Amino acid sequence: MNKASDIEQPLLNATQYFSDQTRWQSWLDVEATLALSQAEMGMIPQEAGMEIALHSNLNSVNVEKLRLKINQTMAPVFALSECLADVCGKSGAYVHWGATTQNIVETGRLLVLKQVQRHIFQNLSQVILQLSTLAEQHAGLVMVGRTNRQNALPITFGFKIAGWIDELIRLADQLKEVEPRLFQLRFGGAIGGYHSLGADGVRLSELMAARLGLHLSLVPNRTSVDPLIEYITKLSMIGVASARISDELFLLMTEEIAEVSEIFDENVVGSSTMPHKVNPKYVVDLGAMSMQLRAKAGAALAVPSPSHEADAVTNRLLTQLIAETCPMAINVLEKLYKTIAAIAPNRSKMQENFLKSREMMATEGVMMRLAETVGRSHAHDIMHGLVDKAKRDNVSLYEIIMQNEEIVAALGAETLNKMLCTDGNIGQCEAIALQAAAAGREVANKIII
């Protein structure tokens, strides 16, 4: 395997990355690279290296024999190297030369994770592009902005989406930034000190790393588990980001707000007993999947440190966690894409909710303009008192403000009327939405190259 073939391989179904066939083929790819690199260095005959590489695929190896041998020996890499040697004739004597099981397993896993990473970036790119389009479309769609689940100030739907884009851009940065530490070749032999390879070990690792598109580790030991733990935590951040989106959408779907809804086929049923109900479907599934993925970070951080120079228990735990977390991350992004595709904003409800709170949400703007004359603290006290009076007496805040001589004298009736009766002050929400959409497109196109 080399950098070119690594890119050209088709994406698999999420669960296939950790199937027996994929795992065994990754080991064979490592055995082929090992043999070719050793042949280049003269450690084994040239013809042996070429013969081993030629047969290092599951079409050449007897898979049923391999499976049987694994069950008999309980040593999968040993069984694979024996089956590979059987089909290589005299060259079989040079299969697995100087390597140990974990060298093959860990390196093969890195090759699989490179494909997983490519799949994740493709899915993430699609989601960011999808959100960027929505942010552009709804950059100016005014809605109520809420803090602590209370109406606060007017924003736009595009501005809300911009926040999601921003988080996913940071997520893409985190996933990319981890690669130099994750994709490091550690091929130091039985205990990590090149005991069976001697002085040629470092040069062999350099050749193999170049062929496989990996970085070379400083210490080729068998106890460097922190890159895998870090990677699992980064994948868990996909769950954090997608949970935020699903949670926000879920809240906006409540009947009291009803500003977004899911688009369903007419055959979809909301409740088995209440015909009038149309329960959210996509966001519920997405939320549950996201929380499961997010929890993997805790599991990764709980993995015990390896003892001495190798620890099979730690390796087994990490192998299982990786095999669970990677498909989950891919599936969460796919579910996120489908969820966003099924979401539609309710423009009329957004306008209705905005109009109900328009006067209240304008008070900050009025206060800041008034502060230019009387100072911010006094302006806050005046506006807070008027809001309390409007709520207590159940009267129009607009009328109370327009009757206040101090405010009218400071701002003017025309200015006040404009501030209290228009679509309100949305600040730079529309511009921010458009900026986030442009940034999202740039990142989305970059991470799939």
C-alpha cells in the first residue's frame, strides 16, 4: 500500500472498516510493505520481496484455512504469516522477517484509520456545505434570540446556523491537527528496540513510513497509547457538535415555539394512540446517537496505562473502543446530514413569536441610545422600571415608553417609533451568517482534498 492507493480506495460501509476481511487485508498490506522495504535494503532477496508483495492479498491467501488456523493457534498474525508463507513458495521463508504481532496489528490499524478519517472528512464536508447553504438562504430571516431559554434579542436563523458551522469548522481543525501524532509508524520489533533488526531498523522504518504515508515515531515502542486515546476523544467531539444541533432543533420544535419542523412523508405516524401528534423523529435519533458517541471520550480516558513494555489488556480495550467509536462517528455525521435535510423553518411562526416580544427585545437598543444622554446605569434603571410597569399593569410597553418625556426628549418620537415598531436591531447577524457560510465552504472544500 502507498499514498496513492490509500487515496484511491473506495469508502466502505461504516461497519466494514473493522471486519475480519478489512483487518486481515491491512495486515497483508503491512507484510507487503515490510518485504518490499527489506528487499530494497538487501535484508531479504529482491525476488522474495516481490513474491511476498504479489501474494499479500486475500485473493491469494486461503481465507478458510486462515480462519481455521486463527482458531487453532489463537494467534491471528502468526496464522496469517503462515498462510501467506504457504503461497509464496521458497520466498515464504522471508515472510514477517524481524517483525512482531503488534507491529503488524498497530500499523494495519493505522492504515484502516486513514480510510476512516477520509470517510469522516467527506461526511463532515457534506454537512458543513449543507449548513453553509442554509445560512446563506436564511441570513436575514428574523427570529427571537434566546438566552437561558428566555426571549432576549432579535437574531436571524442564519446567525443561529452560523454558530453550528463555526463549531464544525473547529471540529475539522481538531481532527486534522491530531493526524501527525496519530499516524506514526512504530515498527521496533518484539519490544520496540530493533533487537532483531539491529542498526538497519531505523532505515527500514523510514522506508516503510514513506511507502505507507505515515510519520516516523521518535521511539518505536509498544506502549504509546495516547494517540489513540486522543483520537477517540476527538471523534467524541462529533457527538458534542451534533448533540448541540439536535438539542436546539428539538427545542425549536416544541409547540410553544414551533419555529422549525421536520418534513415527513404523509405515511409517517406520530403516535400510536394520539392521532393529532406528529412527534419529531430525526432529531430524536440524532440526539440519542450523539450522546452515545460523546460518552466514548470518558471510556477512552478510563483506559488503564500499559504496564512495562507491552500490555495486551490495554491493547484489547483500545482495539474494541476504536472499533466501536469510528463507525459511530461516521453514522452520526450521516444522520446529522439527513436530519438537516429534513428541517424546514416556519417563517410565519418566527414572525409571530418575534412580534409578541418585539417591544421588550428593543429595550436594550433604546437603553443604549438613552445612555448617551443620561449614562448607562441610569438608562438601565429607567427602562427596567418601565418594563416592570408594563408587565405589572398588563399594558403596552410601547405606550409607556412614548409617554416618558425624558426618553422622548433624548431620542425623539420618530427614532423611538422606528426602534420599537420595525423588525428590530439584529446587529451584524446577517453579515455574520454570510461570513460563516463562506468560511464553511472554504473549509468543506479543503478537508476533502
